Amino acid sequence: MKQFSNRKSNAFSLIEMLVVLAMISILMGVTFSGIGKARTRARVAKANSEVRSLMNAWLAYESSYDDWPVDIEGEDIDAYAENIAPLLGKGNDGDGSVYLNATIKAGAFRDPWGKPYRFKVLRDDGSENKATDFFGSAITFPNRNRPLVNR
């Protein structure tokens, strides 16, 4: 018959190691889910800030030149580089003043989700008289109602 020694081991048992790993994984899961939500809130805040900048640039341009930076055809305008060139100081007309300091990625001013901002200018009527035109605007960004989880 074998005799076991009465000596105590200083090592962890397999069960103790599994319990520690389970606790660490739970803590990491809670931490990373909080980080994901914070990143989503940061994206929304950045998009809101960029929308305000785009709207302010549009209104400043309209105020300076009593005209809109692009010819309006249809209802929606995507913030492609050629559409917002006058706001970036790159238009043919004007004095080259920069109204919008934006980073152009892949030919467009893009939201934090990677899609170009889309905006719409609403006109009161079809009159050609710029002095009596109603200048109202609404800027929408495509992913505003997107679920908060990353796909």
C-alpha cells in the first residue's frame, strides 16, 4: 500500500484556477460592455457636433453670398466633396473663405459610422426671388436610429 505524504502543496488546484478565470472573465465582460456603450455615445456626440458645424457653415455661406453653396436638384444632398467644396473654400466662386473645417474621407464628409452626411434644404415655395425665399433646413444623418449594438 502506498503512503501519502502529509506535506501541503503550495499550488492552486484546478477548481481554484477555474473559479479565478470565471471571475476575471465576468469582470472583463462587464468592463467591455461599458466601453462599447461609451464608444457609441461618443460617436453620437461627434456626429451631433459635426452636424452643427455643417449647418453653421451652410448658414454662414448663405449669409455671406445670399445664395446656397450648391444647386439644389431633388430633395437630398449627400456631403460629397464636390457638393460642399464652396464650404471648404475650394469653390470656383467666392474668395476662398473656409466655412467648414472637415476631414474628407473617400470623397465625402462622413459620419462616425462611415456614411456621408445627408442633408436637405426645404424651400417654402418655388419662387425665384432669393429675397423672399424661406430658408429652412434639416440635416439628417443616415444612422441616427441605428441600434446601439455594433454589427
